[in-house]
Amino acid sequence: MLTDPNPRPDTIAADYPKLVVVIAQTGDEWSTTGKLVERHILPLLRKHNVRLVEVARKGPTKKDGVAVL
């Protein structure tokens, strides 16, 4: 969507600073996943001024809630 706008849905304008990507930490990620995201995804988001929000559970149950990292 960022590198080729053709498949982008009409509902998503090219005004990327208004776009927010939310990712969740589950605790089961491989270390290589983090390295690949840092190397490839984060620079792409930064280049297009896309906001990234990272969330994680505050504890093992739903009542513990969610933390915005």
C-alpha cells in the first residue's frame, strides 16, 4: 500500500500521516521478527509519516487491561 498505491482501497487516502498502524506484542515473537521489522517496516512507516502504536496486555487476564507502549 505504501510502495504501490494501485491495490490501496479507495477508503484509504494517500494522506499517510492520518494512518495509524496498531501492532500487539504477544510475547511469543521470534527475535528475528523484531530485527526484520526494525530493518524493513519501521523505516518505511517513518518515510511515509505513518503512526505506529504498539500495545500489549498488562497482565494475564482481560481485567488487567491493555498498555499502550
